Amino acid sequence: MEQRSQLVLFKTSGAPTFIVDCKSKGSDIPQLGDDESYSLEVTPQEITLKSNTVVGAIRGLETLVQLVTPTQNGYVLPAVTIKDQPRFPWRGLHIDVSRHFQPIEVLKRNIDAMAAAKMNVFHWHLTDDQGFRIESKIFPKLQGMGSDGLFYTQDEAKDLIAYAADRGIRVLPEFDMPGHTTAWMVGYPDLASAPGPYEIERHFGIFDPTMGEMAKLFPDEYIHIGGDENNGKQWSSNPAIQAFMKKKGIASNVDLQTYFSQRVLALVNKHGKKMVGWDEVLAPGLSKDVVVQSWRGATALDQGAKDGYNMILSQPYYFDAMFPASRHYLADPVPANTPLTPEQQKHVLGGEACMWGEVVTPQNIDSRIWPRNLAIAERFWSPQSVNDVNDYYRRENIVSPQLELVGLKHLSSVDGMVRAASGSAEIAPAVATLVKYVEPYMLWIRERDRSKSPTQLWSLTSLEDAVNTDQPAGREIAANVDRLLNDPSFNAGSADLQSAFNELAPLDKTYAAAAAGNPNLDKATPRAQDLANLGRAGLEALNFIKQNQPVPQTWLADKLALIDRANQPTAMLRIAWLDSFRRLAYIAAYRSSYSTMTPDQWKAKVIADSTPKRDRE
Amino acid sequence: MEQRSQLVLFKTSGAPTFIVDCKSKGSDIPQLGDDESYSLEVTPQEITLKSNTVVGAIRGLETLVQLVTPTQNGYVLPAVTIKDQPRFPWRGLHIDVSRHFQPIEVLKRNIDAMAAAKMNVFHWHLTDDQGFRIESKIFPKLQGMGSDGLFYTQDEAKDLIAYAADRGIRVLPEFDMPGHTTAWMVGYPDLASAPGPYEIERHFGIFDPTMGEMAKLFPDEYIHIGGDENNGKQWSSNPAIQAFMKKKGIASNVDLQTYFSQRVLALVNKHGKKMVGWDEVLAPGLSKDVVVQSWRGATALDQGAKDGYNMILSQPYYFDAMFPASRHYLADPVPANTPLTPEQQKHVLGGEACMWGEVVTPQNIDSRIWPRNLAIAERFWSPQSVNDVNDYYRRENIVSPQLELVGLKHLSSVDGMVRAASGSAEIAPAVATLVKYVEPYMLWIRERDRSKSPTQLWSLTSLEDAVNTDQPAGREIAANVDRLLNDPSFNAGSADLQSAFNELAPLDKTYAAAAAGNPNLDKATPRAQDLANLGRAGLEALNFIKQNQPVPQTWLADKLALIDRANQPTAMLRIAWLDSFRRLAYIAAYRSSYSTMTPDQWKAKVIADSTPKRDRE
């Protein structure tokens, strides 16, 4: 029987009517496969939002809110007709709260932003080596000794689940095992070190009741059991485990992991849940009920789908890789050239963006996830054919500040942290300029540099923790170099480039002056020197190009050396536009040979010679 | 018996020991008169924090945190010896959540900042004409119909009270009556309009049980019953009330208010509480138990103290007046020239800063309270003799960004709201310049301008809602004009002024270009024109001064006319440095007469002629 409900809002005389026409309630709590479609029509007389379910109406309301434009005389809606539905049913954001704890309000504001971006799975990475973050009432030492006091009570978890459900978002809890379980062992050390041939069995003495407790706490039909990155070293060196394997006839660590996964799967099923695991759980004989999350990327995803498993893609959606949004945006779980048959494609349920917690704090986590997550959310929701990067960035620029009104701090946290590092409510102009032109390095380069420090105790308050990635100023340099390369009169883009280089050229002196006496800022002084060098070299290049004048003999080599220096991870502040800058140097060096070949030949030569080898391999 | 507890932290070999030596627990929850004193000693070997109570230790810990300086190689503490205690026992922040509701997280982050500033009373203005914001279980229509659904549950209130208590902060609830009670009447209209001679008595049919309910909910020994700004008009025009007054022999509305206050006081006492009220409750015969909060200012405060009442000062600590921090800082509840005897001075318990809610939202409330509340908090805590404004600002500049790490958004909200108004993640440089040099007007000027709009439905998303008051750029202009005036060679400050004016001079064109097509920004285009005019006039003035050249005949009159135009509330964006700019114009105009009199005479003439009349009246 139809439970249609019609809600009429704002019914005042003369004002347009707002009708929400929702055919049925839908699932009690959000579930995989919910009907999220809606249609929206705005006319001067009426706003009509139609959906089959409440969650569909929620998606439509988010669209409606994004259409509202404030003006001096009030809020305005454009007249539109929209029919909309998601491409993939599983559109997730994974947040690791183990390596650095994130308070509930951080999660709530990110869930609000997920709802704005129409994502529907919050994957809560609750346990890892660095912390067991959820209260167990059965084994209280799990959080009591494995979290430094930073954990969520069961009441807080229930509240968050309800909060997410109100926004049409599932909460998928992850209890990562058998690797990444150091935090479990702190309170219950015999899990890890007890003698005797049944060590692995003993794990289940705690895993089983814990899983039962968590299965009751989290209403989603799925539980994520991790299963990733167990390197097996401890297994190989543990005589008890070797004895166990021998007794059970288990030939290798991979087989032992499979044995473990099967046991965990049985547990998960026993408690009425389906299982999700990372790539490693996928071994011959694994039940087709298990959903496999691929951190290994498209090839592993495709293979899983071919083998009939339901798959979700998470690579290249790792935020700590510090990729630009464009790269995320163009990475399609089922690209146009997919090797999968239509039937196999149905096994690709969608994907999840991943925020790992090594170097994120409540201060900067928003800026690591957003606005780039907008690109990923759109990739999961919209058709394959919606893939114009420039148009994406145009819309990102509009929606991104709206997300701060939802509560995110992804834009404002940058200045907040720069102020804190400066120890001053005012940011010196030279510091502001540096911050505009640099980005953080990807996680593994930071880890390489600071390998001597214990991760969780790093003070994450430096400029590298403050600055955002995929910065507009860097993208504009790239776009302007591209314009210049494609303009036969060598003019397009040059005025904007000149203004950027003029801003950078004096930075060695002005930044050093601003940073004097402040070690937080002073650490970046060599980077400011690099930026100033680039600014001056850029002005030289523009001048040679404008004058159509050959560069001095060693000019190009000098500039390439300078670019190489700027490419070192000085102060852990990355200059993301060096490839474009290198191209500009080649344009300048080759300018005078432009008339000696066809424009296409010349352009091809510039591109070929200026592209670093790593991109051509 | 002494319950001394000694806590030793960070005891790792080689590292300094941290000893918290706390003599006794102190009050179960924070109370008026708690011992908040502490001493702190930091040496290379040891940190020792000593206090008589836990709340004293909390105050000392806040000092310790503020001493921590992050450096490239870790956190550093200076070696210090501090003995500290508050000057006044009542150091409050009043937040009106009735006119605009503020979610719990907004209150919590402000309570965190209060703790950082060592304030100890959170005055929660829960009811007013525009909303009844606390759940009553006895009369649920109070919040049910009087809050648009925006109210705190009793559980949330309990949680907030505990949160504040953990930080040594009392929670003082206010139920404002008999004026400001429109919100009560929405659910229970017969309170306001029932016929018959006992209307006022009928109020108590709801006030009494509500007061009882709230007295149980809020553990503080005080309840604030408001009592302010009842204009008596409705009483005068209500025949039932007139009949009641005649019957009781009450001669005037003032007497009726006194009658009402006495009845409410009896109620408050009956429920085991002491009463706080605004100035109006102070009438002959009022019990000396009542604490009177003075919004009328120092004269009323002094009179109350002379009459033996315990008083707290709230004027001039109204944030919506948009006074600079310096004015708050220098306003002392018991100034050096106080007319009070030492015995009478004891009746001044302290003061409260007031954040009224007419034009504040969760987005901008932090920037309205902070950093200026630091000045007020220090005035209430520190000795009278600590009153160097420049040193206050030096320290404000350091502590203010630290408060953002505590969770406040007072600095970052500005750019966040400017981005939202711009509809872009990037703020155009011309918009950033405008924002740097303008401030919001005080509330009553805004209300005059927008008197036709219903207050609670104003969209508070304009630049005037974004920009902060007491801006450093304006203060720097003032300081530099002062330097110039006092330099016989007419050079000091002029380079900085020139750089500011150079920034402003092109603003008419650049701002108009940035604002084109965006009504939110375009509204401020005439103000950008004013700023550009001032910038160009400033450059002219500096040039005349430098060249020691007489200004053209109508130059000064022209500039004064220009300053008058800039003094209009265009776009509701105030130029706070016009008095200094006027002084600069006079310096330029009088420069050539410098040699005709003594320097002191000349300076006196500049000051006399350039000071606007309102300051000399």
C-alpha cells in the first residue's frame, strides 16, 4: 500500500508553494541499494520535489539548498527541472580515527558535508595498531588501555549512527584484523604472546564476543574486518604459530590469512552480518557474500568483479597521496574502456575515499578531505560522461565555501594554523604569499623525512600541516603556461604569469624578515628562497619570450638546476607547479627557434623535452 | 583534615618533573568566592603548580598552557615564578541565546575560551521576547511553542553545566521577567491576556512551578530573573492591571515592578536560591541578598554599592556597541578615582561582558566576543595597575590565534563569511583590502537602517556580519598618525601610512571589478569608493607634509567633506580610523605654519581643531 506523504511548506499568500511529494518511507535506516532518486522542479509558482523514499527526498533537498543564491534582497532560486539518481549505490568516505583520534564533532561536520555531496557510507576505521577507539563493555581494557582515553562511548556511537541515518548515510564500522591489531593487545597481551599451539584460536576468545557486541551496536548489515597489510613476519618467527600451521596443514602465511578470514567470516555471519574486507581477504573459496574493498586499485577491482565478487574501489582515492582533485575526478571505478562485461560491471558497487590518520588532526583533517572529496563524490554519483575537469573546478569553487557554512573548516583552518605557527593574529604578507604557492608532500615523503620520530607524538602544527593541496594559485600558473604555449603570438597568459612572478621574486628578503626569530616560520626560509629564485627566473623567461630573444648559453641549464633544487622536499613544502614552470623555461629557451619549424613540431618538441622522464616511462 | 593531593606527570628519566600540588578539592561545583589562587614555578628541573583548590589548579594550568611555545624542535617553557589570584570573584560572560539560538557546541567552545581567559561565570540568557530556549517538562508549550524548535533539552543543559564546572565556571541561568516575556505567552496566552483583576497573580501560576523546576536543574546558588526594560506601556493600557494596582494600593508602574520583584524574590528564595537582577530591580526595601547587575554603568553601580548591595558591572562591556578592546580594557569596575570607601568597594563583586543576540549567528558570534573579551577578562582578573593598552594589544595578538586552537572561529570566520558572500573559495585581493579597513557599526545604527525588517529573519550573511571590529589596520593608521604628529622632522610613521594609502587608492576600480555581478559584494562598492578617496587624499597629505608645502585654499574643506561622506553608514561598513585621518588632514594643512609657533602650541592647535565636537562636549 502506498504511504504517500505530501508536505507543503512556506504556504503564505503570494509566495511560491514548496511541495515535497515522497511516495514511501523507504528503509528504516539507510541500506545498500536504497532508492535515492528524486526529481525537482522549480517554477515561479511552485517548487516540487518528488521521490520514492525519504532518502531520495534528502538528496533532492541538498540539491535545492545548493541552488539557493543569496542576493542583497533575499534568497533566489533558479527555475530548473532536474531528474537525478546515483550511478553507484556505495559512495563512501573512510576516516581512520585510530592513528589520530577525531572528536565526534569533527565526524559530524564531515557527515554533514558528505550529505551535501550526496555520499551515503561513512566507513569508521575504529581500530588499528595505534588505538582501539570504541567502548567495549565486555572487554573494557580494549579501549581502557588501547586508546589513551581517546575513544567513543557506545552512547556516542549510537548518537552518531542516528545522526548519519538522519542524513541518509550508513555507518560501516571497521575492526581491522589480523594485522593492525596492536591496540587490542595492550589490554589483553595474551592475545599476542601466550605460549601454546592455540594462539590463533585464542584470538577468537576475544574477537567473538567483541564482534557480537559490535554487531548489536552497529545496525548496518555489513561489518568491515580489515584484513589488510598483515606482513606475516611475526607469524613466521613465532614457533607456536608455525606448530599450529603444521598441525592444521596450512602451507603458507597467505593460507593462514585465508584460514583466519574464513574463521572471521563465520563469526561475522553468526552475528547476522555480512563482511567487508580489504583486497587481502580475496582468496580462492571466499564466499561471494563478502564485499571486497580494493586499495590495490583498478586491476585488482576488475579481477574481483570478473570472479563474481562485489567490489568497491579506493585507489586512487587516498587523500594522503595529495593528488589534485582532477586526478580523483577522472579515476572512474568503471571507466569507458573497462574490460568488464555489463554483467561484471554490476559487481562494482562504487567506491570509498580514504582519509588515513597518520598526520591529520582535528585542526587540519577537513582541509585534507575537502574540497577534493567533492570530486570523488561526484564521480560516484554522476554519469561517466560528466568529466569536464575545468567545469568541475568552476563548481568546486562555488560549493567549497558553502561547506564552511555547513561547519567544515577546510578553508579557514589554513589561516588559523598559519596564525598559530606565526604566534600572531596577523599573517605577514610574505608568509601569506608563501602559503599560497606551496602544498604538503604526500605522506610517504614526510615519513621518510621524519622517520626518527614516533608518529602519534609528532607536533602537527607546522606550515606543512596548515597548507592545503591542489591550490588555485598553482593551477593558474599551469593553465597560463598552457595558454602561452598555445598562443602563436606568445602573449596569452603572460600578464597573469608576470603578476605571480612579481609576487614571488622579492620573497627571499621579505619572508626571511617576517620569519626572523620564529623557528616555526624560519624553517621555511630556504623554500622562500626557492620561490624567489623561481619568480625571478620566470620574469626572465617572460622577457626572453616577449622580446623573442635567444637565452644565454647556460640559461636553460641554470634554470633546470634551480628547478631541481626546488623539487627537493625542503621544509616539507611542495611546489606543485614545477612541471609547468619547467615547460615555461623550455618555451623561453626554444622561442627563437619557433620560426624554424611548423608550430605543431615546435610545440611537440617543447612538450617532449620539458616533460620529466617519470611521466614518459 | 588536609586532603593534599600531589600529581606527578611526565616522570621520564632526564625529563623535568611536573608536580601539581593541590591542597584540597574545594567546592563540589564552582561557587562565588572560591579560592582561585595558584603559584607556578618553572625551572629546568621541575614545574611546580601549587593551589589550595582544584579550581586554582585549573587557573594555573591555563597559565602554563599559555606559556608553552612551539618551536621547530618541540615545545618550550620559559623559566618563571608566578603568584596569581583574581581581583574580582565574579568574572562573567553573558550570552543571549533567545534572539538567535546558539547550538551547544558554540557555547562549549566559548566556555573553553572563557576558561583560557580565567573567567568563571557563564550567564545563560535563556528567555526573552524572541524565544524560550530551555525545556520545561511541566509546561512543555513554553519551549514547544516559544522557540521554533530551537531549545536546549534538560539533558543538554546538565551536560553543559558539568562541562563548565569541569573548567571552574559557574552557570547562571536567566529567566527574564516581567518584561521580555513574550515567548512565554506564545504557549500560554492567558498569562498575558486573561481578563479579571488577578492577571499578575496568574503569572505566578506558571512562574512558580517553572522556577522550581529550573532551580532544581541549575545547581548554582543564584538565579537571574532579569527585570530589565519593562516599559510599563502594556500595564498602563490594561484596565485589569490598573484595577489590580488600585486594589493593592500600588501607585505607579515602578512600584508595580517593585511589587513584582518582591514576589519573584520570594519565589526564588522559596526554591532555595539567591536572586540576581538588572538595575531595575533595585528599589527601596530590596533585600541585600540580591545581586544587582548594572547595565546602566558606573554611576548606578557605585550608588548600589554605597547602599550596601552586591553589584556587578556590565556597562561598558556590551559587545554590540562595537567598542575597541582598549575602551573595555580601561573601564574598571573600581577605578583609581572610585568614590567608594574600601568597605563599599567590597560590594563590587566584579562584572560581566554581554553578548546580546540581535545580529549574531553561530557563524559570527565568536568574532563579536573575541578577542575583545580578553581585555574584559584581564580587567576582572588583574590588578588595577595593569592597564597598559599597548601591552594588552601585544599580548592579545599572541593569545588570540591560540584561542582558535581551543575551537573558536573568531579570526577564521571572517574569511569564511567573505568567501560565502563572494560565492567563491578565493577572495579577490580588492575585497580582502576592503575587509581589512572596515568594521561593523554598533547595533543601534544597524537597527535604524534596517528598521523595516523583522530582526530574527534578517539574513546575517553580509560583509557587515563578516568583518570584525577593532581591526589592527585601523589601529595602525591611528598609531602612525600619532607618531607623525609627535615627530619634529615629520617623518615617523609616514612610510607605513603611505603603504596603507597606496593599498587603498586604487580600490574604487579594483573593488568594483571584483564585485561586478555579485549583489552581496556590490552593495559595498560605494564604500570602496570612499576608501579610495581617502587613500588618494592621504597620499596628497603625506606629500604636502613631506614637501612642507602649503595646501591649496579649499583642500582642507574638500577633505573634511570627504571624511563626512565616509562617516555615513554606507553599506553598514564603518571606517573606524576617520578621526585619525582627520587629524592627518589638519597636520598637512597646518604643516607650513609649524615654524610660526612653539611645537607644543602647534600640536595643541592641530589636536583642538581636528578633534570632532562630540569628543569635546
